[in-house]
Amino acid sequence: MIWKVGDYKAVCKIHIADTGQIIKKIFKFHISDIEIDTLRKNIDFAHKVIDIEFLTPNEQLEGTWLWAKPKIYELD
């Protein structure tokens, strides 16, 4: 699990084809222990997805991904 409780900063760069234009945005967000617990629950589901995709393709997948939705702030 790569996520740890704390503050994060992310940079998103988008290159627009045929224009040479690059859009760059910087964001910050905080991941809480509750959000980490939510994301951690996806590990077992990910194992099921891989097993069904590669080992037992006739089996029906049950369950869904759980998402964390931290407040995201755009930085200048």
C-alpha cells in the first residue's frame, strides 16, 4: 500500500496534440487514516479481479472498487 496518512502535492501536465500547448496544474490534498482504510479494502478486490481475469475467466466478479475522495485544492 503506497498511500500513507499525510499531505500530498500532485502535478498534472497535459500536452495538447498538434498545438505544442502544455497545460500544467498543481494540486494538494490530504489523505486521512479513514481514507487509507477505505483504499486498503481494495487490495482483496484487486486480487479477485486478477484471479478472474487470468485464472478463472468463467467466474462472475462480485464487488466494486471503493474510492477515497479527499478535498483537492489547486495551487497557483
